Amino acid sequence: MSYAVLFEPEKCQGYANCLIEAPEIWDFDEDENRAVLRVAGPGDALRPKAEASARCCPAQAIRIEEPS
């Protein structure tokens, strides 16, 4: 794994933009009205979608972390 998707659920405001951008990585909890990270290390093939989900989050609850 060359990167990780980091999610701060307490910042999530329920816009679900991440789910629209990357349904392979995200789910949505209707009861909590927030996104759910399904795959923290989605792999290189899904990196563009992971990055798009981070970019489109209005609450800035998602970020991509490179390995140290």
C-alpha cells in the first residue's frame, strides 16, 4: 500500500460527495448521517478516486496520507 485514506468522522457533515466520487471506498450511514470509510488502503488502482473524494469533501474530513 503506497498511501492511506484518513477520515475524521466527527467532521463529516453528510454531503456524501465522497460516496459519489468513490463508492468502492465509501459507504453512508443513514442513521448517523455521515460517511463510512470501508477501505482505508484502497490500492493504487483506486488512488484517483480516493484523491477525488478527499478534494470534494466540503468539511475537509478526508485526507490522503503518504507513507513515512
